[in-house]
Amino acid sequence: MNDDDIVKVVTVTETPDKVRSTLLIPGWMLRITSAMAGVLLFVLALDLLKEGAREYGRAMVMFFSVTSPVSALGFGWLLAYMFLSGSPVAAIAVTFFAAGTLDALQTFTMITGSRLGASLIVLGVGFLYYLRGHRRAASIAIGVQALITTAAIYLPAMALGVWALTSGLVQTVQADADAPLKSVFDWLYEPVLTAIDALGVPGWAQFVAGIAALLVAFTLLDRALPQVDPESNVFSRIGRVVYRPMVMFALGMAVTSVTMSVSVSLSILVPLSVRGLVRRENTLPYIMGANITTFIDTLVAALIVGGAAAFTIVLVEMVSVALLSLIVLLFFYQTFQRSILRLQDAIVRNRTTLAIFLAVMFVVPVVFLIF
């Protein structure tokens, strides 16, 4: 154990020049405490950002009308940008279906759009990390990777799901649910968010508070996470065991199942990637897995609000994404990985290409919306 791993806390008695006791606190204990506090504050920050964005999302719901599956795709995509989350937008789609505002295909494509737009928050988190002095290639690139990986899986899966729904292949699935699912974080933060709403804190103030909390969370995580050399022998040995595609795929599914938020499970990759704890190529299957179990809460919401028909729509989406993800992982993973990483490198190569990418990501759903 070296000097850096020990923090000495000295207690001085009545005699200033005499030390009576010395308490040694292991460095690993401080790192664990800092990591736990950072994760808890990180999740709270994302919740505050989402709550603050709700006002803009509601205004958007009232302003736009959806008349086709393509416009529903763009609507869900843009609405997820405004809410900074896909789950509430997917719930809105299910509610619209139950009310007869959207048909089955429109509901299906709106849910797909909600998941495409939800990845934007990862890019936003990476940008804030970059503003704190971290390398753009490591902090912003993970957000770009989340966006393009999600699009590469979800768009073909959407075509597969539309075919399944329109061909008569899928029959209405009967299931029951009488209460929405909540993660442990929901139980922890619900009283805090309820108290904030009761105080009448405006949405913009919650949004600003979320950004401030996110920056503090990053500071805590920076202190907790060690800097690792990805080329080191120890890291390489760990990578051969832990970072296998199917293991990371299962890990992404598990983390999102616990947090009930793909925004949380993907955004946490930003500090891990910057600190060298996760290689960018290892995050691809993690993102793919996270994008499957993110439907769990939407499945339950569909049963409660829209019944068996709505449940079937969400289930078809979930199965389509899972099926395509498994096909890619089992048969085409190396080709898929090379293509995504090359596209990512081209996008983050300089500010111009990154700006073009961001413009495209905003223009495309707007174009879809007008159809």
C-alpha cells in the first residue's frame, strides 16, 4: 500500500504539538463512497433535466398533429429530444392509441422515434464532460456512437415490426398488469421530485439545477474512477473475459432493467469511457442490450392504459429489436462494429463534421414530421 492509497486524518488534543491519535482511511473506501454519491447524484440530475423538459414536451404535443406512420416517427423522435427521455414519449404514444388518436402503425413508429431521440441525452452528457476539459474524442464520441448504433438497429427493426403487424403474423397477446413498474431510483427520488413540484419550481429552474447536479456528479465520479491505460496487460486480460460481446450485451440489458432508464444506463458510459475503463468497441453490444430492456416499463404502461392490443404493439417492437440485435451479434458483429466505428470517427473528426451530423439528427425528424 503506497502513500496515495491512504488518507490520514489527524486529531489534535489540548496540546497543539502533540498528536494523540491518527485514523487511517483506505483510499478505496473513499473511492467507493465518492462513486456511490456520484451515481446517485447523476441519476437525480437526469431526473431533474427530464422534469424541466416536460413543459416543452407538452407544448409540442399540443402544437403538432400526426397523420401518418412517418409523421408519427418524426413526432416521437422530436418529442424525445424535448423530454430528454424516451419512456414518457412511449407512454404518450400508448395513451394516444388507447384514446383512438393514433392507430397501431402510428403508435408503433412513434415509439420507435422515442427511442431514437432518447440517445441524444448521452451526447449532451458527453458535451458537458467535454466542456469540463476532457477530450472530445472520448466524451462526445460515446454519445455519437449511442445515436448511430441505436439508429442502425432500430430502423431495420421498425421495418420488421411493421411487416409483422400488417401481415397478420402477430395475434393480440393477452396479459395482465395493474401497477406500473418502478426502479429503485424511482422509489428513492419520487418524494424529492414530488416536493419540488409542490413548491411550484418552474421547469427552467429544474433544468438548470439538473445541469449543475450533473457537473457535481461528474466531479465525484472523476475522483472515484481510476485512470486506466487501455493498452496495459491487466486491462487486456480483463477485457478478454469481461468485454466479450454477449457479456456486454447482457450487462446492458441488466443495467437498464434495474434503472428503468436507457438514458441513465447509456450516459454512465461517458465517464467510464473518458477514464479508460471501457473501450469504445466494447460499448456497442452494451448499447444494443440496453435498447431492448428499455421497453419493460412501456410494456406494463401499455397493458394498464391500452390493454392487450397496446401490449402487443410494444411487444412486437421489443422482439423485433432483440431479434435483429442477436442476428448482428451472432453473425455480423465484426462487420457491424467496423462500420459503426468508422462512421463515428468520420463524424467526430472535426467540428464541421460534428456540426453537420447534429444538424442532420435534427432535420431528419422534422422532415419526417411533415409527411
